[in-house]
Amino acid sequence: MQTFYLGVAAFLLLTMVVGLIRIFRGPRQEDRLMAMQLFGTTGVAVLLLLAAAFDASSMRNAALIFAVLAVLAVAAYARGPNRREKEIK
């Protein structure tokens, strides 16, 4: 089962590389934000798979912290000063 977890984690890392392309080429800020959300979600999934493969509870804790930080990043973007100025105009 450990080999399966590591294989899925490797596949998810490949999807993160595709997301990296979107971050650099994204035409709008919203596209870049969605790619960064992909990084956060996929990073949490990779950490959880590695925690299951190696039976490491510290990786589970790190995954929980990354999940909370990803939510806070979106909230900060949505409430940021640039978004409020655009809504007023």
C-alpha cells in the first residue's frame, strides 16, 4: 500500500507542475489565485498521502496547518484593498 500512496503523491506533484505554468502565464489575478489554491489543496493531499505511507503524524499536523493557511489566503485576497477599490468604481 505504501507504493500506491507514493505513486499517487507523485502524480499529484505532476499536477502541481501544471498549476505552476498557470501561475506564470495566467492572464488575470483570479487565474493565478485559483492555481495557488490548487497548490494548497494538492499540497495538503500530498502531505496526507505521505503521512499515511510513512505513518508520520507530524505530516498530518503540517497538512492541517496548510489547509488553514490556504483558506486564509483566499479570504485575504477577497478582502484586500485592490478588490475593494474595483468594487467602488
